[in-house]
Amino acid sequence: MSDSDRGVVVVGDTTIDLYPTDGGPIAPGGGFEWHVGGTATNAARWAAALGCGVDLVTNVGTDVLGTAAARHLASGPVDTDRVARIDGPSPLTLYTGGAGEEAWNAWVAGSCYGFTPPDDAASFVAPYDWILLEGVTLPSAVNRTAVRHLAAAATKRDARVAFDLNGRPNQWSGPEEYRDALREVLPHCELLFAGTDDLAVAGVEPTPAGLLELLPADHSATAFVTDGGEATRALRIEDGSVTERVTVAPPSATVATPAGAGDAFAGAVLAARHGGVSDLRRLATIGNAAGAAAVETVGAFDADAEGMNRSF
């Protein structure tokens, strides 16, 4: 099987995301709309929207919302044969931010949050050219061992690993614990996505230099450091040294919610990279366009909307 025949798999979480109706306040008698979200699910749908064949590995619950979520995912562009139905409640997240803010309450404990590890990591990764792993499932209480095993198995089977740091401060006792977990996975990763907030959770400078502190001294990778609506910094790292660096400003956008922008960026760049794009500026531009489109809507972005270029 050639690399061009091998697919892409995104591994991580699915959540049921609740938003106040019409952006109104959270108050007695107020309404909510719900969307199928989660970092992995969002990224997978973006990669698929840009023409990439994508398998999704995640859990959904057997409750009413989980059943509806599974049905919704199955009708979309992502292959859901590896989505596991778990006898338990679905993880819920409630958007509490105002315009341009990202703030959430989450009900995850006791739910089916995360993914079901494959029985044999090596056999699992064999059909894939790329595997995208999500940092939100890295804590020990979720899927730390499985994430580490998948990253290592992919390296051995010549599958390439992409990783989105997605550092959430409430998931870690402190920066040291988070850094230790990252350093188990990052040596296997060829494509990296880090927000400045992720790097702050790791206790390093929220810059490309801070990201380099987390990597092995001889590491090689393509990395993107994003900072909301600020310019994206893209790096080519070879044997521990930055050999190319570009800065690309995102397009202007009318922000409905900033939720999902990083997921959109990662999914779009992954699709482009799998499609053969390697130019740093072009990759950052593609990611920025997806992120800008994502923030202009509440919930999942319409993949058929105008303005997204599927041609790489």
C-alpha cells in the first residue's frame, strides 16, 4: 500500500455542546441549542470538508443525546465505523462566554468522554498515513496510556503523527504534570498545533521558543503556534533547530463564538498536509481560513458554505 492509498484517522473526544439560544443570557426560562462537538470530532469534520477521507475514533453515549449524536455523525462526511457506543451518559459542555470570549462549563465525570483504545495499537495504525491525537484525552483519567501507545505504534509502522496540545488547566494538577505527559507523546509527532494558552498551561513561554522547550533536542517537525485572532507563527524544525519561520495573519472575521477555531485549523492543515501541501505559508493560510470560518458560526461549520477552497 502506498502512502497515497493510506488514510487519515482522528482520535479523541465527542461532546454535546450547548449554546444559549440567539446568544442570550443563561437565565431561568432561557433556551439552548445543542451541537455535536468535541475537539477530535470538529477536527475530523474539517478535514473531511476539505476533501480528505477521515476515520473518527471516539465514544458516544447510549443516552438520548448520544443516540442523536451518533445518528448525526453517521450522516456526515466522516467515517464513523470506529465510533464506539458506550453504555453511559454523554459528556455535556455549556458555552458561557460572551462575544469573542471562550468560556465553558463541562459535565464530563462519569460520562463516556474520550475514546475506546484499540486492542492492538500496531494493527490499528497500519492502514493510515496520518493519525491526529488530541491533548484533551491525554490526562490519565481519560486516555493517557492509549494516546502514548498509539503515538509509539504509529512511529514504528511509518504512520505520521499529528498532535494538538489542547491544554486545559482543569485537567492537570500543574504545569509539571502536563509537561511530563506531553514529553511522552511529542517525540513521535511530525505535525504540531499549539495555542498560546496551551503553552501557558505547560508553564513555558507562550511562543515558538516555549514550544521548542517541550521537544527533544534533536526533534524534527512542522509546528504552528496560534493565538486567537493574532497572526499564526509557523515553524519548520529540523534536528532541533528552526530552519524556516513564517508569520501569517488570519483573515478578518465576525466572531459569533471563538469555539472550535483551533480544531478547524488543525483539521484543515491536516487535510492539506495529507494532500501533499508542505509550504509553510500555504498551510498556515489554509488553517487560518478554516479558523476564521469556524468562529463566524455557532456549532459546526457548514462545509458547503462559500469561501472554503477544497483544492490543494
